[in-house]
Amino acid sequence: MTRLQTDWIKNMEKELPQWASRLEAQSNMSLFNLAALAGDISRGRLKSASWRTKIAVVPVTAGLGLIGTFCSQVAAIIRHMGFDVFVTDATDVSGIYEASQKGAGVVFLADDTYFLALNMSKNLISENSDATARGFVAALEGAAGGLRDKEVLVIGGGRVGRSALSFLKCRGAEVILYDNNEDVLKELRGQGVRTIGDVAEIKKYPLIVDCSFSDEGWLSKDMLHPDLLFASPAVPLSLDSEAAEFYGDRIIHDLLQLGVITMLAMVC
Ligand code: 2YG
């Protein structure tokens, strides 16, 4: 999954209201219901958790180090859901200790490989790739008025794509996978997944979850179904500017928010 850059996320907090109202309109669900569906918990449980659970976000300096404003954006998203949340002053292990000393029941932290939410008291862990896939599948389900027995194409058989495949199956969808890597297709075919390898077949599917973290703008309008609903955590977006313009509000996409509210629901 793509490493975020400060430039991409620095204005996220002040744009959260617009993000929320657009996503609620697209998915026909409140953020709470969307997060509860994606996190497979009841809305009531998530609501009551927001009253009693304190959340800490811990900066991690490992590897390539801090991403400017990353932790404060994660905290802003969590705060937008009504939770009491703070970013620790200390980083890394000291930050985890500070979180526990200040009464946090859940800790969010990310290195270059994993972005996790941990609820130590309940031994619950949520990993961002899995949560992100679940969040975008849930949003697509809301937008499509349900996915049961409907064909959904997943683009990209990586970590996020495989989580999308399994959550789509849980939601009753008929899944098909497209990837441009024959080895990936072979492996998943061996697991009983229907696969396509020809990019020209993508236009047959009006419901798509795009988990291809590859090049920007490789999907053009003529490669896509006219009635397309497109849910994508891919950074950058795979659609070219003409397709992005044409499909407009039928494109469900963000850089961090939907995955974070799903992580929150998965550890409450
Ligand atoms: O604490 C910090 O500031 C850094 N250690 C955060 C590093 C995060 C690296 N990971 C990413 O940028 C993305 N994989 C995060 C999730 C993207 C949205 N799905």
C-alpha cells in the first residue's frame, strides 16, 4: 500500500465535514452505521464505546520515520466519530507507555509496513489493509443497495484485494478478481476464486472495488461499465481525469478516513 505524504493529508482535518457528508450520501448510511457494518459490530456498541473508550495515537519513528500531520489526522478522524482521543507527546515505546498511563484503552500506531489499532484489554487488533478493504466494501454495499448475489469485480490481488474478496463473500457477493500478474491469478484460482486477466473484460462489471496500488490514471472511461459504482482505497486513484469527471459521485475514494473509522469499529 502506498506511503502517504504530508502534502496529500495536511488539509484532511478541515475537510472532514465535506468528506463525511459526501460519503454518507454515496453510501446511503450514516458514518456510524457504515463503520459498524464494516467493523461487524452493532451501531449501539460503537456508540457506547465512544462514551467510555479513550483512544491514543502514537507517533512511530521507525524506518522512514514520521509523516507530518499523520497522527493528528488520524486523531481528527477518530474525534469526528465522537471519541475522546489524543496524540502522545512521546513516540514509539515511550508513547505506548504514555498512552497507558493516560488511560487509553485503544492505541493506533503505524510503521512503514503496518498501521494497527490495538485494544489491549480485549485483545482485539485491527490492521489497516483489512479494515480499509472492509470499509470500502461496506460503502459499496450501501451505494448498490446490497451486494447479495451480485457480481463484484476486485481489481488487485494484494493484501487489500484479498481482504476485499473475503469480506465481499461474507456479504453474499459473487466475486471476480482482475490482476495483471499471472502468478497472482494462478494462486487465487487455486483457492477457487473466479479470475480475469484481460483488461478488456473490466467493462463487463458495474460494481468494482479497486485495490490496485499501481499507476495513476490507467483506467479510462471506455474501459469501464456505463453504470459503474467504483469503490477504491487505491492511492493514487486508478481512474484518469476524464473517467473521474464522468463518474463523479459514483466514485467512493479517500486516502485514510474510511479505513480509520473501520479500524475503530473493529477494536471497540
Ligand atoms: O507515525 C508516523 O508518523 C509514521 N510512522 C506513519 C507511517 C505510515 C506509513 N503508512 C502509510 O502511509 C499508509 N500505508 C497508511 C494507510 C493508508 C490508507 N489506507
